[in-house]
Amino acid sequence: MSLRTSVFGVTESGHEAHLFTLENSHGMRVELTDLGACVVSVRVPDAHGGCPDVCLGYDGVRGYEHNSADFGAIVGRCANRIAGASFELSGTTYRLAANEGPNSLHSGPHLYFERLWKATGTTDDSVAFNLLSRRGDQGFPGAVDVNVTYTLTEENQLGIRYEATPDDTTIINLTCHAYWNLNGHASGSVLGHELQIESTHYTPVDEHHIPTGDVLPVASTPYDFMTPKDLGDDIALVPGGYDTNFVLQNEERLERACTLVGERSGIAMDVITDSPALQVYTAGGLDCMGKDGCHYGDHCGVALETQFYPDAIHHKAWPQPVYDAGHAFRFTTVFAFRTA
């Protein structure tokens, strides 16, 4: 195992951003930056002797400063959507910025992944990042000390450990918004990728992508991935493509949530988590320039975001992303790579 640190670039505000490169003895290599604590690249051995970069991203600092697609991003304070960009907590109503119609998405616009984090610890196999989200940040109550640790193993696993401790009652829902293309980031559509999800239920949404409050069986719907199928098999039945929350039944135990397989590379990726839900987003409408001069278009990657249910704060029967002072948000997600 090895770790290298280099200068990634200089931000518009004049601060130096760094690149942290973890590599194991099998050639798996992960690049991370303290700008947003983002995943920049993930190179993984494939079934044909190659080692493609399977994570969408940008070439340098400017892309991550204006990361409109959320590539590789750590999202907080509350990932996904909050209806009406407001919520009530302990008898007080809090109002957020409405950045997706009338709703809040990923707690924008002052996003965690556009800020410079502090690298608080490095070893040969891990990098830890810290961000202090102050009281009132993004409109949320309480300050939160956010810590995210990435670990690379000799088993070709990339682990992400989240630990965030508030000083007052608040919402915390962190996730990693990496987009995966297991044939290589520049290889085009992922609709030929095979996906299997350990989920029997999903949460349907309205026209604004806000959950209706129902939890419905996936059986006999386009959302049924209990048996492996290609992402493109039923996507025509889902307007805009998948942007769907799947309910996990792990009871906060670290268990496999899904498996994604690249149809050309032979790379398989298991997503293992103790989070209560998995958001599958197939990047419908994606249209931007990425690293290596690549144009990313419709469905060029898929995000597999482990998190709480969207808009959970307005549905009290669902697992709640509410944490009291001194009680930490702690979850782990592992992306485990192998050849199928």
C-alpha cells in the first residue's frame, strides 16, 4: 500500500488544493482531493488485463469548484431532497434555500463539496477529511463536526466512513455522489450495465421527485432489481431515468445493498452499507465536459448513494436523520471491486 500527496491546483480564492493518491499492490488506485473531500478517480483491474478509471470526474480544481453534476462529491448537511425547502424541529421552523423548484436538493447552494476540507490524518491506506459546518450553515440548526475517512484495502475495496457530531439537535444525512461507469469513465452509456439490488420496496415520488409517503413493492414494476437486469431494460418506463430510493432491510448492519457489473470490462462492484436506503441515479440529462477531454452525456454514469430516505424529516414513520447534541451520525459504505 502507498500514499502520495501532490498539489491539485489553486482555488479561485487563492488556496492550494491537494490530491491524495492511494494505491495497493494489485494496481487499484484511488485519487481524492481535499476540495470537497471528493473522489477524483478510481482505477480498478478489469477482466482483460486493463485498469480503467471507473469514476466520472474533472481534470482539475476548477471543475470541482463549480461541480454542478456533483461528481465524486460528499453531500451534506442533508443529501437528497427536503420538500418545500423547510422543516420543523423541536418546535422551530427552519427555512433552506430552494434550489430545485420549491424544494431543497443536497442542501445547496453553499455545498459541502465546493469547500476546502482539512486533511486531518493520512496513512499508507487511508485519508481522513474534516469540515466544521457552523451553526446556521445552509439554514440548519446546530454546528456539526464532519469527518469522512476513505480507506483502500488489498482486497480492492474502497471504504468510506462517515462520522458527524452536532452540538445541537439537527438533521444529518451524508452520502457520496460518485458516478460509476465500470467500462471506464469515457466509455459512454451505462445502460448495458447489470444491476441487482437487495430491496423489495421503493418510495414513489411526485413530479418534483418528492416522496408521496408510500412505500411500495418493487415486484412487477420497472424498479424490480431483485433479479439482475440491465439498467436499460425498463428505463423507458421511468421518465428521465432512475432517480429512485430503494429501501434496505439491513437494520444498520453492514450488508451488501447491490451489485453493478460492467458488461464490457467484466468489473463487478458490490455496494456494502449499514445505511437505511440506496438512491439509484442514472444521470438522465447529464451534459458536461469531464476529465481527459471527455464529454459526459445522457446516462454516462450511475450514482449509488447510500443514505436516509429523501424528505424523511416530513415522514415520521421512516428512519429519521435527526441527531441530538453529542450523538454522532455514523455510517459506513464499502465499494468492493472484483472481476465477474
